[in-house]
Amino acid sequence: MRDGLSLFTLILFLPVCGLAKEPWQPVTPEEMAGTKSSLEPDAAAEALVLNIDINDENWPHTRHLERYIRYKIYDPEKAARIMRLSEQIPSYDGILLREVEFKARLHLPDGTVRNFGAESVHERDMVKQGTTGTTDSFWRRLLTNEGWIVKEKFLAVGGAVPGSILEYSVIVDEHRNERTMFHVLQFDSIPVRQVTYRQKLPFDKTFWVHALYGLNTAHLEVSADASGQTLTAKARDLGSLSDEPFSGPLTDRAVTLADCYILRTLTTYKETRHETRKFTADEPWAPIATLEYWWASDHIDPTVKVTKTAAELTQGAGSDLEKARRIHDFVQRLHQQFIHAPASTAPASGRPVKMDDVLDLAKAHPTQLGNMDFVWLAISLFRAAGLQAEQLMLPDRGMVLFSRKLVSPAFLPTRCVAIHVGDAWHFSMPDQKNPLAFDELPWQAEGLGGLLALDQKQEFIDVPFSAAEKSAVRRTGDFHLDASGTLMGEGAVVYGGHEGQIFRAKLAGQTKEARFATLQHDLTGEFEGAEVEVTDLRQMDDVYEPLEVRFKLNWPGFGVVTDQRMIFRAFVFRSNSRPPFASTERRNALVFPFRHRELDLYTIALPAGYEPEAKEAPPSYPGPTLSYQIDLGLDRKRMVLHVSRDFSAGVILASPQNYPSIKNWFDAVTLSDQHSLVLVQTPGEAQPAKSATVP
């Protein structure tokens, strides 16, 4: 596939040293004598020194890195994860794209020094020709061509005791063009005393501009030498990272350096442009938009065949939106054929694929095609149908929260089509592994806007968050509670919007039996102690309809029977719910992936000879952003309990200062969800009455 390697490399917990032949640095008596961290006294270990040294003088052909880190270990058992060092080593057709050398040295309090060299380094296959290794690794998703092999190279250190000092040295030679690297300078549960980052920039600056951005930089100082050829960043006394629920991407909460190379010129096949006009200070993104426009223009081509296809697809359409949807669906079906086609060993030509060849997929070699060819085909068809369509650059909220102050295409890694109809923009992303409906985007691409690929112009457009109603999970059921306390019946769970995207991705590629087994496992966890049988899965392949799972339930012991009473929880689907936030304090901002809604509507037929005991119903907590409303109604004539629970969360981002109130709200909701009803035996049959709310 011509898409090639990913634009990003994320460097986690792997620092780098200066370009000295001997990597080790002197260990002082004060360091050996330390008994606890001066930054966080309860820490199991701390990083005394973290050095990162990068030599990019010959970039983009090669990059040389030397990494050095020195740990002080206070509790070896709790610090076990730092005793293992790991790197991934990709190769293609026997050519190494990354070479790595490891060393480690362990200083014990009694003065013993143990060295760990090549004899302690091991390798294992992670991905081999896209067929072996883990099922969802980064490399498996990235590398699907024949000839790819990815190995893990690792070193494990043993024998550490309290008071030990552990040093690591890693030398890395990169033989691939990585445009962006994120260097995370903080660790989970381990504070860092001192960080030094040094980078030598390329001699040749003809085609690339370099930018070094600091994220969360309150502790970071960045400088350059007089020539501007060497950059240095320093930081001291960095606290450890907290692993808190809903914390967002690591780059949003850790001190991070984003090392970016930005293309400044582009040679196209249609014509060559060496430079753009001079842009004003308030147009920093215009050069990036322009280069993106030139790149896309090299491929987008409303040929005679494309124009004819667009006319056939849109014939009889009642509106421009209907035209756009038909084209989106057509290109998406074509892309699905492409990604499921047998692999080809034909060499790529290196030239842009013609849109006619993408249309005639059977004649095109898969190695010559990439996902972007289908984005460009969609734009060609939209324009041939008379619609305004532009390539759109989008952020990825799962990787880093976008800011327009960070001017680099690295922060806008996702591509889609923006179609302007009426007075609004609509979106098409037909090149995804898991299909999306027209005007639907992954949650990671929502909410932070997007940059249009326009010539000599900077224009951002809004990309709104989808409404909570769109990503609703609806749970329904008709259940019966017998005198033994067993709950039986049938139910359904319907997943819409992003919730449906997540489940479709989870079930994609599985057989029917495997899908049912996956769903049954999930539901059994929701109804702990129950027997669950999945009976049907609907709309799996129709992305315009919510995904529906139907099931049968047999739950012995759901109701606890005592002398003349039965106690059970009214909210069947929430019997095992737990508060999402345990800690009373919070360090990180709250970041929720998307707005969503939960709507439970079901009935429970009560056992004969029982009726509800007088008791207060649990409270509701309605609100404009966080809302929770419940209703319990009893049809006394049929002795059927009607349960309604409507939960809606519209918050995406909240500061730690707002955490106490949000935590209290979720705690209150969880308490209401655990509400129990008590049934009492009646001496005779209950008299018919109108439906009433349970008191």
C-alpha cells in the first residue's frame, strides 16, 4: 500500500544520552545513600537523570539517537516494570529500518556493579508478513504488505534491591523518514529529577522546516545555540503521572516535546511549485493548507469516466445531500473491496494512481493503491456531481488535543472530505477499515475543527461534537420475576452513533458464532450470575441503523426471598454498576471521548401474591449537561412494574477544579441505580387499581 509508514512515533519512557562512546555517568555517594524520593516520598523509584540526544544532521536519510536514564530504586517489587526495556525493530524484505543496541548497569548498595550487555538481550517476532503476533498491535494495523517483519528486542534486569541504582543506555539508528516524534518526559508513578534534551538539526534545509513544540511546559526551558543548529530543552523536578480514569491522551497531561519536520516545498506530477506567496503572521497554517492542496490536486481528477459514474450514481436523487450520500456509499463499498482483496506482489509505479483505475479496481494493483486514493476519488465524484468538496485535515483527540498555536501537519493527521451543502459543511470518510455513515466521523476527529486544503489560503471550519442522542444506547426488555426470585425474559440492547462504531469494530471480521460468543460474554458480565443467550444480531452491516443485540435472560437469585418479603434491584441493567471515580482528589483534567445517552425502558411482571411495600423512590438528577431521570410505575391490574431510566452526559472536557461536583453527581447516580424494591406477600389477591408511581 502506498500509504506507507505512519507519520508519528511516540517515545514513552525511553530517554537518550549524549554522543559519547562510553554511556555511563558517575554515580555519586549521595545518590547511593538516598532512601526515598525528595519529590514524592512514597514513590517506588525515581529517575535521577533523563538525557535525550538526537543527531539529525543527515535527516531524512538517517537519524541517530542515544538514550540514557538513571533510576534510583526504593521498592523493587513496586518498581518491577522499569526492570525491562523494550524496543520494536521493523524490517522490510530483510532491510532493517531501525537498529537498536541495549546496555544496562545495576549498582547495588554493597558496592557490587552488574553489567547487562548483548548476552542479556533477546528478540521475538511480533508481526511477520502481517500474519503473526498480536491481533491488534500498532504494527499489525500499520504493516499489511508481504515482506514486513517486526521484532521486539528486550532486555530484563534482575537482582535489584532497595537502594540500587539502575542505568540504561540505548542507541538507535533510524533508516526511515519519521516526520514527527513525541518525546514524553514524565513517567507513571515515577518522578523525574532532571531532563536534558539535545537535538542537532539537518544541514540541508531546502525541503523541510523544523519545529520543536513543548506541551504542558511549565517546567520546560528551550533554547538554541547561536547558529540555530542545535536545540536544547531542560526540565527539573517533574512529578509522576497519575493514572486516573478519563484523563485523555498522554500528551495532554505530560511534559512532552513534539519534534516536527514540516515540508516546505512539493514537486507535483502536474506542475512544479517551489514556494508559496509570503503569508502574514495571522496565516501560519496557509503554507500547510497550500501544500496539502497541491498534493491532493495531483490526484483529484473528474475524468470522463468519473463524471459518467457520478451522473449514474446521482440520477433521480431528490437533494444534494442525497447525491452526496450515494457517492459516499459507493466509494466506501469500493474501499471495502480493496481492503479485503487478496494481496498483490506487483511493484508500485511510484506515480499517482488515476481515478479511472481506482474505479476499475479489478485492473489496479493493490500495492499501487492506498486509502487516500479513495478520498481523492470521492472528491472527484462529488465535484463531478456539481458539489463543493474539499480535502479536510482533522486532529486526533485520542493522540493530542489540537491547538492552532502548534503549527504542524502532525497535529492534523486525519483526512476526510468536507462537502458544502446549503449553509453547512457535511463530512465523508469513505476510507475507513470499519465503514462509517455519511456525515459521521470517528469521535477522535470531532469537536476541534479542521483545516481545508485550499490554495494559498488558511481556512478552518467547525467540526461539531455529535449530540448525546446520536450516540444513544437503548436497553429494553419484558421480564418476569417468579416467587423463587428468578428473573426471566427477553431483552435488547441497541447501540447508536459512536457506541455502534465501537461495537461494530469489535465484532468486525468475526464469524457469526464468534460474534455471538463475544456479545454473550459482555452481557454475562453485565448480568453477573445470570444465564444469557444471545438470540439475534441486527444491522451489523447497515451503518445508517443502530446495532441491535437481542437476548434471553435467566437470572436465578435476582430477587432475595426472606420471610414474607422479596428484595430486588429495580434497575436490571445497572445491577453491577460501580462509581467511575474512586478518588476524592484529581490531578488531571477530565476528558470524555464523546457525548452519549443511555435509555432503559422495560417491564417486570411481579410474582403472584406479592405487591410493593411502601417506600421512597430514588431521586432523579436532571440538568442541561449531566442529566439523570428515572420513573417507576406500577400497573396494579396486571402487577407489572414499568421502569424508565434516562441518563445523558454532554460534558467533554472539565478541569480538576470541577471534579468534586462531577464525582458527587456520578456517585449519586450510582446510588440511585442500586435502588432496591421490597415486595411483601399479600394474604389475598390485590384489588385492581389505576397505574401509579411506586411511593
